[in-house]
Amino acid sequence: MLLTAKNYFGRELRERGAPVRIAPKADVIELSLALAREIAEKPILALRELKRCFYESVRSEQTAAVQKELRMQADVFADSKVIERIQSLYSG
């Protein structure tokens, strides 16, 4: 989805093994609200700690991903063929 910006129906995601809950469109709001209520019943301290743990994990992965992306772009945009292609496509 990230590379193609293509939208998928739930059944397609299920077939692809997506690790997300799949529900009929008509049930999404009801299920979302039920999940929100269930989360809201948990102790706030536990929720904050869980959120902090998730954030730390994502943050470290994000930093590594940004560094990897910067290296990749430096390599790709240093290639003369890439520069020529960009110029041919975007110079009016």
C-alpha cells in the first residue's frame, strides 16, 4: 500500500495476511467505539506506560529508517542516470 498508494478491501487484506482486525464497513464505528470504551476502562498509569513503551520502540525504528532512507537517497541521487531522468521528466 505504501509503495503503490492502492486501497484494498478487507477481504483482500485478510487474504494477504494483514495483522489487523477486519470488519464489515457497517460495523466499523460500533466496533471502534467498543474498543475505545474498553481501553478507557484500563488504569491510566498502565495506559501511559504502554504508550511510552510503544513510542520508544517506534522512535528507535523511525530513527534507523530515516538514516537508511538518507543513505539510499544520497546514493540514488548521485547517479547521473537518475539525475538525467528527473531533469527530462520535470524540466519544462
